[in-house]
Amino acid sequence: MTISLPRGTDLTDRAAAVLAEAAAARATVVLAGHVQPDADALGSTLALAEGLRRRGARVLATFPDPFTLPPSLGWLPGAEGLVPSSAVPASPGVFVSLDAASPARLGELAGLLDGAATSVVVDHHASNPGFGDVRVVDPAAPATVVLVADLLDGLGVPLDERLATCLYAGLAADTGSFRFGNTRPDTHDLAARLLATGIDHAMISQRLFDTAPFGWLGLLSVVAGRAVLEADVGVGLVWTWSSTAEAAEHGLPGEQLEALVDVVRSTQEADVACVLKGQDDGSWSVSLRSRGATDVARVAMALGGGGHTLAAGCTSHEDREATMRAIRRELSAGA
């Protein structure tokens, strides 16, 4: 039976009950965030994994290949206990998907949605199509860690500095340090709860946002220098591109490309910012951001991806020019 669980209802308590029952039975619970996890996916996974361990569950936390964490996330409490996806059983008692907008975002772990006795999906993406046996999906939540905090409350696990560090990292990242429009009054209420545990919020923000290798400056200068402004596309488009190979030329891992869109999005004359990131397999990973007038989730979904109204993405297997033509077409169609 499939149960959809809006946040803040008795049905959310049902999700916590499913997890509590698994913990009481000492069942194996596998948790995973999406491929190439960000702070929200990883913070959600690590916090819920630790909470379930405290309730007595047998927990394995993982994420899809490539199984490499960037330095900006590898310091999160519990990251050292992550296991490769090859180490998890094919038929655990419970599988929990965290922050994955679709089964495809789970990579090789998507099979656990059917292989597990019960699958639980915890997510906040507006484009989530609905999958898994038990769904805690709330597009109004600014981050998946908000839903995890609710589940920890339902499990009776008190927040402490270790849990709060993971949760705060995801909350700060997905709200842009509380600058984005998804920030609500209760977002600050949760932040206050997390701060009250004694976390070093300045250190967390510094590691997430203000620390990069020197090579980042060289890459940024090149990529920003080739940016293109197309004021007549949609409500204005600014875009640029890079690749994992180019990042390597500057001594950087491919994950460093994710930060480019946060620079490009500051362009005043364009509502939409787009960064194409060439991958080793020849595909393009596309990041889209809107300043408020464009639903980029609609654009991303039309191209096989998904996300939020103001932040979305997709993968293209076309060349760069064809990928940009498709993006321009969708932006113009929605203008």
C-alpha cells in the first residue's frame, strides 16, 4: 500500500512509526541521498541514520556512485561511517530515499525501492512524481532536513550538536544562508533550535560557502569571462559553461563546478541563470536558477529533469549548442 504523507499531519507520525517499528525489530535500514549529494541530501541522510541508530536500528547509510565526497562535505559528523552502495543488501527491511526528486536520482540504488520490504521517500522537490511505499514529500519545505527534523521528533530523538550540525548544513545550503525565497518563519524557528544545541554555525557556513582551493579563482575567471547575456530569451537568460576536464586543468574536482551557478545568478539583467557542466561521459549537467519570474522546474522537467520553481536541473546528451537551443525554446515558450 502506498501512503502519501504531508508534513505536519498525523500521517507524518505514521512515517516515524514505520521507522520506529523497524528499529524495535532490529531490522536493517538502508538510507541514501541522491547521486553526487549536496549538503541537504547528505545532512538528511547522516542525521536520520544517527537518529535511527540511537533507537536501535541496524543502519547502513550510502549514496550512489561515484562514491566520493567533496572536501566541503566530508567533515560532516557521520560521513566517515558511510558505506559504498555495493555493501548494502538488495532486500533490506526498510529503504529510505532522502532528497531524491525521482528514482533516477538514486542511480544503482533505485532497485531498493522495490527490493526493500518497505520503502520510505523523504523529499521536498516540487517535481517529485510520487514513488515509494511511504512518502513524506512537501514541496513547501525549504530543505529535506526540515522533514528529517520532524521525523527525529516523531522518533523521540532529541537534537544535539552532532545531529544539529548535519541539519543546519542542509538548511543553510538549500536556503542560501536564509537568503532565498523558500525561507519561512518556521525555517528560522528550526534554525534557532539547531543553534541552541551549541553548533558552530560560523564554521559550518565557512566550510560550505567560503572555502575553495586557489585554482577556483582561475577557473571562475575563465568561466565568468565566457558568460553570455541573452536579454530576449524568456525574461532574460545568462549562461556559461565549463567541464570536469577544465576543472581538472585548474587542479579542481568536478564537484567544484556546482558553485558556478551561484556566481552567474547574480546577473541583474537576466531572470534565469544557466550553467552547463560537461561530464566525463560527454553529457551536460545543466543547472538552472531563477530570480523569481520563471518556473525553471517546468523547463527542467520538459528536458527530462526536475527540481524547484527557482532552482532546477537536468542532464542533456546532446552537444552544447543543441542543449542551449532546447533551453532557449522552453524558456521562450513559458514567457
